[in-house]
Amino acid sequence: MPGFVTCFSDAKKDEIQRATFLSDTTPHNYDESKVKTLSSLEHIRKRTGMYIGRIGTGQHYDDGIYILLKEVIDNAIDEFIMGYGTEVKVAVEGTDVSVRDFGRGIPLGKVVDCVSQINTGAKYNDDVFQFSVGLNGVGTKAVNALSKAFRVRSVREGEFASASFKRGELEKEKKGKIKNEPNGTEVVFAPDPEIFGDARFDEEHIKRRIRLYTYLNAGLTIDYNGTPYVSHGGLLDLVREDVERDAVYPVLHFRDKTTELAFTHTTRYSETYFSFVNGQFTSDGGTHLSAFREGFLKAVNDFTKKKFEGEDVRDGLVGAIAIRLKEPVFESQTKNKLGNTEIRSALVARVKEVVADLLHRHPDIAERLVRKVEETQKLRKELSAVKKLAREKARATSIRVPQLKDCKLHRGRKSNGRSMVFITEGQSAAGSIVSCRDPNTQAIFTLKGKPLNVCELERDAMYKNDELYNLMRALNVEDSADNLRYDRVILATDADVDGLHIRNLLLTFFLRFFEPIVLNGHVWILETPLFRVRNKKKTLYCYSEEERDAAGREIGRNLEITRFKGLGEISPAEFKAFIGDGMRLSPVEVDNRHSVPHLLRFYMGKNTPERRSYIMDRLVVEAGT
């Protein structure tokens, strides 16, 4: 299409997700000149992903700039764990970060080496750091190498040593005497835009990390930009905050030198876990988490002298476990998953012992726990009968899901994160996408109408409703959200009132019954243009009225402006640009998961008079202003 241009606003650029697949068949000479040896600094900057995982824009909790911050704070936490310093000061202004601990301070003669020489540090020595998360001597060196400016200063007994670096290269060193300043280490850095582009810190992501640090290290105060964060209850506080009013019984808690755990059941439909090793949040779990789940089941069955199924015992469970290991083995430098398989059997036995002891010590709570498990067991058996009827009905109707145009690659190693399904409204929109999609990675599920509002319904409603049951079959989540068939579930609804209502109904469905799919970043919203502005020479697609007006000024005379009322109005030739390499996707994120049930009940529940009053009050306020 000649003159094709898509308008992108600055606010939306970070949300653009690109997937470009290139093949280069040009022959190359493979000889000695092609073999290169990189310095450690060059390797970190060239192969950044090996050291910090994803780079990202700062929108995602695990983007690279937060890993840099984590690596520096980890060192301060290690000092606290070893009994030195009860406060850490963290300041973030723009992209400038400073972290000051009040521990022992890096030995003055080794300040430069400890932040610039790979495989250098005291954490190989168990006498100095018994339970450290930074065992490879890489963390702070990677921060240094990936920062446009990096400064470290250590204070020990009235003396200091400092060093300044630029993109990992030493620029200046200084040593001397200093009065009236406590021992400890200060690190100041700014992520390098050559690596991270215009990535920016999200304050909520930083606060979440800091809260996790305080839960894991009871008694430690972390001052973030002048606001102190501290927890005295540890994981007890963490689980209490997470469950709030959803708890079936008070949180049970245990802590000793190497193991801490806390748990309760909730009225939710999924399991939720927080797992940690040596103060490190292992977001992907690992050996310790699987040992907790198994040990918990064994404890309940041992206590009740019954043989409950794991899904009945753990349904609605919110649990947290933190362990301390001398030599943890993580599956990557970002330390998201623990791999020490040798500790599993001993940890399962330990969890079983602790949980059983807590149940014996709190008979009233134990009775409520057992009642919850028995009710879940009964409901599961009833639901199994409903599932069976739904499957038999679907099998009699069609072997395949009638509303699904599937793709070839599904979630897993082969898809490499690329598989996706578009949930569309109506045949016309689906037709446009089908004719221009990539059949290898892009599937389409077509809704026949507005989905059922499940806000105040139970799980059996999904299996009795053909539309929702077919959607579950298409996503392969009939039995568990873990079986999700696609890497991304993309809501592709019209940009009108009906489209937004359908989007909200779908989000209600996911948040109520398949919350992990949302929390794990699988649900997205497709951004499609609202306007087409063109003349004979140029065509611009715009996503807002502001972009439309700017496009009009750019093109000038003889304008034709089209307002797209629905996706079906966009031709397949045009649509291809919006689901291809330049596809705009906005992630569905949950800032505060505790508020989700309340928000769903308020906006999607049966409280119509309350909602009407809320809307009218807002209209009056806006009219008055």
C-alpha cells in the first residue's frame, strides 16, 4: 500500500510488541578470523540477557533495570542476614539510583575488584557469608558494566575508598580518612540508555520489591525515597496482606533459622504461592516450592488420617515459604528458580512436620481447614459430573471447537513465546483477521455474542454455558490454567460501548476463574486504529482524536477521514499491518490483586443502584467543574 504510515503516540510506543522472523541464507567464510575472545565487560554488554534476563522498558516487574536494582540491594540484604546493619537507604530519581547499607563495608583494598572483576567476592567464603544469594561474583559487576555511570564507596572504621566507572571502565579512585560516618557501602548507578533505551522505573514495581525484602527480613528497615518500610511478622505479614478479607481462617506461621512458612485457605479458585531462597524472590518456584506443596498435602492427610487429593487440599491455598541455603543452585543468573534437587526429600519431611504441628497446636483452625477441604472435595465431585455432561455434549456436536481457527504452533518450546489467540466479536472481524493472519502462530476464536457475566456465579456455570465452555476448550484450560494452549490471549473487540462491555465480561471471566493467566502476563488487549486519515498521496492510521488531528495537519488538503466503528470495517489488507510486526498490544496487569474481588463485584455485580449512583455523582462533579 503506497504511502502507508501508522501514527504512534509517545505514550504507546513502549506497548508495541514486535516479532520479526528473519532468515539469512547469505554464505559466510568460517575461518580463524571469525573466532573472537571477549573480555568479561564486553561479554556482559554484548550478551546482556545471560546476566539480567529480559531488557524491557521498565513496564514489567522483571525488566532489566529492576534486576540491576535487585543485585545491589541483595548485597545490602546479605549484610543484614549476617547480622550487620538494620537499615538500607534506597533512592531513585528518574533513572539515577543510590543504595546505602550500614554493614561492614567492602574491604578498602578490594573495592574496585569487587565491582569490576568477574568471579571476585567474599561470598565464596562461608565464614563471611553463610546464606548469600550472590554466589557467582557477577551481580554488581553486571550492574557496573550496564550503567552509563557507576560509583561505589566503602566506609570502614573512619576510612573510605571510592571508585567511579563509565560503562564498566574505571575512571577514578580515591582513598582517605572520613569522620562521623558509619560503616557500610554506597552504590550509585544509572542504567545505560545504549542498552536499555528509554526504560524508566515504575515506582509500584520498586515498592513491591522493597515490601518483599522487608517481609523476608523481619526487623530490617528499608528507607525508599524517605519512606520507611519494615515488617516484624515476616511471611505472616506477607500472607495477611495478600489474603485480606478472603481468608477462611487466621494465617498460621512458623519461623526458625533456616525455614519460614505461612499459609491460609481463601475463597479463591486458585493456588497462590510466594517462594524465596536467601532473601531472593523465586518467581518461578523450584525445588523448595514443590516440596512445600507436597509436604503440605502429606501433613493434612497425616493429621486427618485420610487420603485427600492434592487439588482438594490446595484449592484456594495461599502459602509462602522462605529457606536459607549455603550453596543454592539457580537455573539462571536472574535466580528465579531453585534447582537444588538434593534438598527435596528433607524439605518435604520438614514442611510436613511443621504444618502438622501447627494444626495440632491450633485445633479450632485445623477444624476450619479440614471443613474447607471437605467442601472442596464435595464440590469437585459435583463439578466432575457437570464437566462430564459438558464434554459428552461437545463430543456429540463436534470433535473440534466450532468457533476456533487454530494455529500450528502452541505454547511451549517450539512456539518460543510467539503463539497467540485473538478473541474477536462477530464473524466480520474474525474474517478480516483470518484472511491476513500468520497460520503458524496466530489463532482466532470467534464469540457468538456477549459472554455470560460470571461475576457472582460458581464454576459449574462455565461448563453449562456453551460459549464459555467452548472458550475453555479452545484455550485448553478446562482442567487447569497451567494447560493454557497459547502464550498470549488477545482480546480483539471493537472500540465502542459494546466492545468495551465484551472486554470487561471476558476480563471478569479470567480474573474470577483463571486469575493466574492474567497474573502471569498472558492476557493482552489489541490496540486497533480508530481513524483513517488519507488523501491520494498518503494514508495515516490513528489511535486517538489527538493523533487524528495531528495527521490532518500533516496531510493538509483534500482529506478523507474515516471513523472505524468496528474491526469488521477494516479490510484484510489493512488489518495485516495491525497484527503483524508492528502490532500494538497493551498488557492486562493487576496492580493490587487484593482489590480484584471488590472491583469485580462493584463494576460487574448485581449492585446496579450503587453503580448508577456512583456514575451520577461523577457526572455532577464533572459538570460542576
